[in-house]
Amino acid sequence: MTHIPGKPVAFEPPGEWRTSQHACRKCRSANVAVRTHQSSCGGWEDDEFRCNSCGLTWWVDGIDS
């Protein structure tokens, strides 16, 4: 956890898992879920992918403002 003295850091829980159009990088299964993580200030947005077949997880960094 990041701490800035005198100022609490806001935390936004990640969104819900939804079906992805991407195939798994390891097993090529189409059974992949994705959820988007966003900063509370809107400065960044990253996608987390999870294969429901083999369990592989990976991230794709979004555009940072």
C-alpha cells in the first residue's frame, strides 16, 4: 500500500469479470475473462485477463494520462 503522509490513498475495487474476445496466450482456449482496473483519479486504466481453462493470468497496460 502506498502512503502519502497526511493524505489517505483512495482505492477503487476492480470491476466485475466479463467475457473476453481474446484467446489464452498459453493454451489458446477461448474461455477467457477480463476485468478493468482504474485509478480513482482516472490517470490509468489496465486490463487483467484470466484463462478459466488453464488458470493463466496476464495484464495489458492501458494508456496512462
